[in-house]
Amino acid sequence: QVQLVESGGGLVQPGGSLRLSCAASASISIIPVMGWYRQAPGKQRELVASISSGGSTNYADSVKGRFTISRDNAQNTMYLQMGSLKPEDTAVYYCNAVPWLMNYWGQGTQVTVSS
């Protein structure tokens, strides 16, 4: 069973950047599509970016052009480079498969965008 651990969150000012990492305890090459999800206070968890094992990517309209998802199957790690951050990007960010699997949810990493 793969365990996913998110890291890289923090407090950043509007317009700033952060890079999130998702480290897997086993090979992620067996997961055809992986994604980054986020959940803001009082809102449902949403998928913001996904990437296939072949490198095809998709983004939610709200982050398109600002976020870049990538994965390194050899290192069993996925990344989310976030730029031009806005206060509305504040949320706990999680990585998981797409569609998500219950056993893959980790603790997430908090991203707070505030001046």
C-alpha cells in the first residue's frame, strides 16, 4: 500500500510562490493519474491539477497558468509549483490518485496566502 506525504506548504504573501512535494512510500508508476487536491475552510475538497504517468496534465480554471504539476516516477515524488498566489488559494493541499483512493489520503500541507 502506498503512503503519500505532502510537504512544502507555508505562509506566503499574495503574488508569491511555493513548491509542494508529495513523497510516496512505494512506486508511483503504478498510479496512472495523480493529482493535487485542496480544501479551503468551509468548502469541499477540489481537484486543482492532475498528471498522467505519461506526463499529460490538466488544471482547474482557477489555477491554470499559475500552477504547474510534475511527477518524477524514478524518485516516487510529485510536485506542484505554485506562482502568483492569491488569498483564495489558501487551503490544505493533498495529493492522491485520480480518482482519489481513500487509503491514499495523507495529512496534507497548509498553504496560507496573506499579507
